Amino acid sequence: MFYAIICEDAPGTLEQRMTARPDHLARLEVLRDEGRLLVAGPHPAIDSEDPGPAGFTGSLIIAEFGSLAQAESWADEDPYKKAGVYRQVMVKPYKKVLP
């Protein structure tokens, strides 16, 4: 089943985000290579693909896991969470309907 991992950034953590980004992306690439990643990306703080110093307000990851507990465990190990970028992470079952 798919799970949505909805993450909210703590204020003022852009520097930590950029430092942890390579490790964060590497974990997502593993999911992609296993065919389990539906979509992943950040929420820019402003209406721009490149928000510059405005940074980001969080991230969304939708990926396939064997259970809610597995999805939560995977999310707990995210480099952004460990670096203090995420102040809140919510994991919810997700049913893909379209496209």
C-alpha cells in the first residue's frame, strides 16, 4: 500500500536542509530504484520553483511500504528529521486513484 509522508519544516532550518539533502535524496533514490516511490518533493515557502533564501515549509513523499509501521519507521530515519529540519511528520495511508 502507498503511504503519504507529510513533513513540516521547523522555521530557520534551510541550512540544515541543504546540508542533509544528499543523504535525504539517496534514500529516496533507493525507493525509486525499487519501484516503490510514487512522488517526492518539497513545498517552497513562496510561489517559486526556486525559493532561494525563503526556503521550504516541508516535504511530501508518497511511497509504497508493507505497513503503516514500516512507513513510520522509514520516516523516522529520514536525514532531514535527524538534522532537525522536520518539526512534524505525519504518515497516512494513501490510495492512488488518478492518473
